[in-house]
Amino acid sequence: MSKISMGSLLLGFLLVMNAQTASAEPAADLDLGTAVGGRGQTSVLKIGIVEYRVLMEKVAQREQTEKRLEREFSARQKKLKADLEEINKIKERFAKDEGVLSEDEKIKLGKEGQKRVLDFKNAENEFTQDFNQTRNEEQQKIIKIIQEAVLALAKEENYDLILEKDSVPFSRDSINLTSKVASKIESSESHSKPQKNKP
């Protein structure tokens, strides 16, 4: 849930509390059922908390994502490292031989160094953009898996509201649903694995 929608939720809850305090009736303990359905109704708001950071580690697809990123970008990363080493060699040569190089050699070496630095920076920027875009796309797939598991649990156990733990200032451990969601993810992933044909 975004910070804006979380802020709206908290604002609405505070407004309900203020309305209770400002009423002419004597002060009474705030009941979530009262806040939601009005006095005399017994409906209670069922709320849960999940920890997305923990769940991100539980999704088996995360390992596949890391392997895919390594396969797709390791060669480019090695090339960048080699290019940087070449640039450093040119710098070292220039610093070492500056006193014995002719002006033409200095100019030529300087231009070569500048071109390599510029090419390196462009390649590095392109690599970073491509890597971040691919990583974000893969993370969105993992987040979708988590969201589907949260939604399934909410429907099965009739939750009215499930929040991300980092979005709220306080929550009791008793309403933490992270382990339940993790179990649901593991169950879903084990069913989606292709079964090996028995001989």
C-alpha cells in the first residue's frame, strides 16, 4: 500500500476517534466494530500485518531472478571491469612517462585516455539502466506472487484489511500473517513446479 493511501486510512481513523470524543455522549472505549458499523452492531474489523521484506526472501523465484541477472549481465560487467583496467593503465603510463614523452605523444595519449573514459562512462550508464530496469521487472513479478498469496489468505480467512508492517507505527505480533502468507507461497510454488514423469 502506498504512503498516500496509508495516510488517508490513518486520517480517516483519527477522524472517527475525534468524532467519538467530540460527541455529547459520555466518553466510552472505542470499539472497532462501533467505528465501522455504528453502535449496536457487532461487526469487528479484522486486520492483519505482513512483512514484504521477509516474504521477498521466501519466494523461490528470487533465486531464479538472481541467476537470470547474472547470466544476462555478467559478460557486460566483466567488459566494464576490463575497460576500467585499460583506462588505469593509460593513466599510469602517462604519469610514469610524462617526462620523456614528446608533446605529440602526450596529446595522442591524452586523447586516447579521454575517449576511453567517455566510452566507459556511456557503457557504464547504459549497463546500470538496463540492469535496474530488468531487476525491477523481475521484482514486480515476485511482488505479484506475494500479493496473490495475501489476497488468497484474506479471502479464505475473511480479513477486512491487510497492511504492510513497515507502513504502520505499531502492530501486535498476534496479527502478523507473514508466516501464513509464506506457507501459502511455498504451497503455490510447489504445485506450479513441473512433475517429473515416473518410468
